[in-house]
Amino acid sequence: MIIGAGSAGVAAAISASSESLSVLLIEKSNRIGGMATQSEVGTICGLYLNDDSPVFTYNVDDFTREFSVNVQQLSNSSPVINKDGLKFLPYKIEAFENHCKDLLQKHKVDIWLNTELTNVQMNKEKITSLTVLKENDTSEVLPQSVIDTSGVNIVSELVGVELQSISYQQNLTHIFTIENTKFKSEENLAFILLLKTKNQFDVSIVPGSFSVNEVALKFNFEDKNTDVVQEIEKVFSFLKENIAGFSNARIKSLADETGLRIGDRAEGEYVLTENDVLTCRKFPNSSANGNWPIEIWKANQQVEIKSIKKNDFYQIPATCLKSKNIQNLFFAGRNISADENAIASARVIGTCLQTGFAVGKIVQRSLRGK
Ligand SMILES: Cc1cc2nc3c(=O)[nH]c(=O)nc-3n(C[C@H](O)[C@H](O)[C@H](O)COP(=O)(O)OP(=O)(O)OC[C@H]3O[C@@H](n4cnc5c(N)ncnc54)[C@H](O)[C@@H]3O)c2cc1C
């Protein structure tokens, strides 16, 4: 049973079900893709080698490479190198979501949408059953193994295992898309935004989202009680009144969910550290390669970046995907066992897809008793 149909949960479901294991994937919202679709993040990071070459060389497993190639084709997009030399892939939200749905259908994964995990029953150190709430009905599920890809380690939380919260207040981000805009280039718009909105609002461009007449913007704020719709309307009115290229613009869409980058973390057999990430440590039982910089998004501050060596990458050992406390509980995506700065790198979608795919195979092997 897999909790949460984000990038990691989808990859885990496909990987686990491909060798005729019966897989149930539950998702509390009515959508597939997690933050990649509900928060409209718009770019897949962590896919390519971090080198100085103009060529985009994949540095991920075959599943993640194939997934990205397909999403790229469906999005009609091309990978981008930003001003810091980082490489990533912009995607269309519908393309990402539809591709996930197609894959899940092809692999005959049983999916329950609008279904929330609400309780976990244990016997000694093993999960015996899970209670889920689906459209006001409660059901009990008796899985052999549980993969928690909820992004917030909901299973460990419900069991009462002590979780690690992040030590600083994080920035919250709500993404919205504006159409009928008129700007020369992404750089030109970025400069104008900086100049005009400084000290007014914290808004920035979703990298790679710029086209001649459309752009996705990130609205960053700190108070979780903020009325996001009202604030974004205020930001939009300001942009329309003060920047010529927005004068005829309209809000095209608002993401369903505000994004909070890092959730509470549970401890696995190994805890990936910031040092492992920054020294590009390799492990014999690796589940994924990562090379995205550590990005620390503190409330009310500029993002702090800790870069990883060029031409190199770190690995995530399979022991980060296995709970230390609960025998039949596994993790993937931004739920893996990692310290707060290690996860600030390993949370990107390219890495979540890899740990998701890896954990599906690990569960298959564990059920076969290997
Ligand atoms: C503002 C922002 C910008 C970002 N930009 C980028 C970017 O440009 N590129 C990039 O690669 N990454 C980016 N990221 C990070 C990336 O989007 C996420 O870390 C990644 O998508 C996490 O995937 P996941 O599958 O681990 O978890 P999630 O996508 O969070 O999926 C978890 C799923 O579990 C479900 N769930 C939670 N609790 C329950 C429950 N009790 N029962 C059932 N279901 C439950 C949730 O509804 C959700 O669908 C960004 C993140 C944010 C917030």
C-alpha cells in the first residue's frame, strides 16, 4: 500500500506493480502528481549531470529518464541551462499529470483518490492495518508492506514515532500563471520585477515558464494564515498598474495548493547528511543519484544555496528508504530519511522519481524474502 500519489508514490506504484504485486495507491486529493501538479512547480530538477557541457546527459535511473523524455515530448518543451549553469526540464502540468495517469493505468495500479490515511494499527514493530477515510466512508486495509510517500511522513506521525521538524521557519510559495503578457525575454521580466516589486512583494519567475505572452510566478510569503487568493489578486493589480507588459494581462490559473518545501522527517536505517551531499558520497547499495544544490528557503530571506561539485553527484543508500522503527514501513521522495539540509537537495522531482522507483523494487524483494 502506498500513501500519496506524488512523483515518488507514482514511481513506487509502477515499480512495485510491474512484477504482479497487488498495489493500492491512496491519495487524499482528487489529483495525481502531488506538488508537481497541485502546486504547479513546473520544472523537473535533478535529471542531468551537472557539468559545463551544452549537452544534457541524464544522471538518473532508466525509469526516471524515460518518464522525463515522455513528459518533455508531451509538454513540447526543451531542457534549460540557467545563469548558474544548472540544468532542468520545464514541463506542462497537464502533461505530467496525464503521463502519470497513463502509466498507472498501464500497470493496473488500484488508485483510490479523495482517500486519506487516518489511522495505523501496529502489532509490536509491524503495521497490521491502516484506516482510510474515503468520501465519508471508513475502510480498513491490511497490507503486507507500506510505502509512505505522503511528503509529511504521515504513517510515522500516526504511529507516534518521534519526527524531526525543520529548525527554521520556511518560506511558503504559491504559484500562479498570468497570460496575455508582453515582455521581450525572461531576463528582461526578471529585471523589471526586481526593480518594481522590491520591498512590496516577494514574487519571482518559475524558471523556464516564460513564453511571449504567458508566465508563471512564485508568490513567496511566510504566514500560513495568509489569504492567498486575496494576496495574489493584490499582487496582480500592482503588476497591472505599474508594469506596462502586464497592462492587458489576466490571471490564467492559481495552483490548487500552496507549496511547503520540507515536511517532518522520520528516521530510517541510515540518515543522509549534508556532508554526504556536499562531498558527493557514494554508497554500495545506492537507490538514486542526486546533484541539485541544497536550497534553504527561510521565511523572509533570500534563498541560501550550497552547491555541489561540478561533474559529480552523491548517492542515496537504500537504507534511507527503510524505517528504523517499523519493520514493514518504507519511504521515498521528500519523505526519505535525511537531515534538513540533505533533503533540501534530495527533494527535487528527478530524485523523488528515482527513490520512488527504487523503493518499489526493494519492497518486492523484501516480500519475496530476499
Ligand atoms: C514552491 C516549490 C517549488 C518547487 N520547485 C521545484 C522545481 O522547480 N523542480 C523540482 O524538481 N522540484 C521542485 N520542488 C520540490 C518538488 O516539487 C517536491 O519536493 C516533490 O514534488 C515531492 O514529491 P513527493 O512525491 O515526495 O511528495 P508530494 O509531491 O508532496 O506528494 C505527496 C502526496 O501525498 C498526499 N498525501 C499527504 N498526506 C496524505 C494522507 N494522509 N493520505 C493520503 N494522501 C496523502 C498529498 O496530497 C500529495 O499528493 C518545489 C517545491 C515547492 C514547494
